[in-house]
Amino acid sequence: MSYLEYRVQTTPTGLSKLLYINWGLVLLLISVASVGFLMLYSVAGGSLQPWAEPQMKRFAIGMIGMFAIAMVPIHIWRNTAGLAYALSVMLLVAVEVMGSIGMGAQRWIEIGPIRLQPSEFTKIAVVMFLAAYYDWLDIRKVSRPLWVLIPLIIILLPTFLVLKQPDLGTAILLVAGGGILMFAAGVHWAYFAVVIASGVGLVSAVIESRGTPWQLIKDYQFRRIDTFLNPDSDPLGAGYHITQSKIALGSGGWAGRGFMQGTQSRLNFLPEKHTDFIFTTLAEEFGFVGAASLLTLYALIIVFCIASAVSNKDRFASLMTIGIAATFFLYFAVNMSMVMGMAPVVGVPLPLVSYGGSAMLVLLAAFGLVQSGHVHRPRERS
């Protein structure tokens, strides 16, 4: 009996699949989202509108989608990985051609009443395609130059399109998430050393390009770097966001000012308090204890994903789970670093907490893929 035949005969079928759902992970996702609902209610002044109620509805839809995706056999997702990647690239091209502009960036496509941000979908499509690629590739070829070049192209093509929007935060997540998956697949560390050295050279080139005809990034992105290095140089202008964020973080202290008692958010000193800077609202109202509790929930989600990946004998499912866990980690790590002044402001939302439809729905779909891998992994008969 072949391995594939053995696997098909020992994976659950029908409604019995619900018994194999990773319910601990489901509970953690609900817990994190509930924190988001609570904070959106708070920043709206004690009202479910305009943010908390729509976010709850999106989460409910996303959870239904997650369970639906989890019920689909993992081999079907493997077979559609290439299609998902191709669709994501086409959507990014469509954004360039006919996308709508908001806050100085062209990142969205409007389809009737629906407004989509294809770059969010791209993060997961890249992970799926890379996992399928390494599942197909002979493990002995993983570190050979030609077979390393292909995944680099897979990562860099959508990254280039995302940078043109411009969306530096998503570009960082695409490159870092793809790199982590390549490392997990067994690519030799020397390639990463070369990439890091090249990254240092690229940063130097970006800095040297400022004010030249061949300037590599936008002026507002340079201003974000300036603000990161010295936010006090323009506290009422470019440095306003991070200055107010630090005030909110510091004023929370150990246990916080109390629910709906944060002065920075209540008095509208804190910008983007319902999206990118919602973590500072949490820290101001619930202090270090609240912030650490949310971080613990995030860490447990990563632990659950890694445990599922390590115990899974299906290479595609295992690598995909690691890639999704890495992307999720980068989401909250970059956001928290950004609002604490440890990284430039790049517009990355706090996963499942910040207000927004595309990011939440895509993340829940991604965890549906994780659940599909967990449910349909090879098991020995009892």
C-alpha cells in the first residue's frame, strides 16, 4: 500500500472531521478577537458603532469560512496553491491599473459595495505556493542555486507590485514570511547570510538615493524613517503619531487607567486609534498587564501552530502551517514594534484586533488552512 493510499484511508471523513479540529486554537482566536471588540467599543466612546459591530459581523463570517476551509482535504489546497498565487498577482496588477486611492496609496479594488485589499490575500497565497513548491521538490535539491532562485522569484514578483502601491509594511511581511518558510524547508543558512548582507547594502542605497532622480522610496517613507530616528524633531508634524503613542503607552503604567478611561484615545490625541495604533489604547487602559496578556494569547497561537506543524507528516501542510504562523508573528511583532517606537511606522495592523475587513477575513481563512492540515494529517488507525 502506498503512503498516499494509507493516508486517504486513515484521515477522518464527514462530520467526524469536527472532532479533529484544533479547538484550543479556535478558542485563542476568539479570545484575541474579543479583545479587539472590547477596544473598538472603547475607542468609539462606549458604542458598538461605527467599528465594533461591523468587526463582530466580519469575524462571524470569517469563522464560518475558517470551518468551511478546514473541512476541505489538504491535498485540494495543495493543488490550488498555484492558482491562488496567480490570482493574487493578477489582483495586484489590477490594483496598479484600476485600484482606488486612499491616504496617498493605491492599495484597494472596489467591486460594487466590496472594497478589497489584494495585498492581504497575497501574503497567504505566497506561503501556499512556496509550501507546494517545496513539497514537490526533492529535498536533496532544496539548497541548489537554481532551485533557490525559483522561490526568490515567487516572493519578489508580488513584493515589487506591492512596493509600487506603495505598501512597505506588506512588502516586509512578504519577504520575511517567505524567507522563514524557505529556512524551514531546509535552504542552507549561507543564502540567508548573503541576503542579510544585501539588505544592509540596500538600506545604504536607499539612504544615499534621497533627493536624487533615482530615489528608491517615497518622500513620506523617508519622513517615517526620520521620525523613527528622532520623533521629537517634529512632535506636531511627522513625529506626532509616535509621540502620542509613547505618551499613551507610558500613562498606562502597570495596571492601566481603566476601561474607557484612556485620555489619549478619549480626547482624540491618538491618531488611527482604531486601526494601526489600537495596541496603545489597550496599553493605556489596561497597562502592562493587559498588553502582556494579549501578547501571551498571540504567543500561544504560534505555539499551537508550531506543535501542529511539527507533528504533521504531510510536508505541504507542515510548511504551510509554519509559513502562516510566521506571517501571523510578523503582523503583531511589526505592529507592536512600530507603536512602541522600535521600528518605523509602516502601516501594519494588529492581527484580529485592529479594525479592518480584508486583514481579518484573510487571517481567518489562513487559520482555516492550518486547521485543514491539522484535521487531514496522516493518522494511524486505532
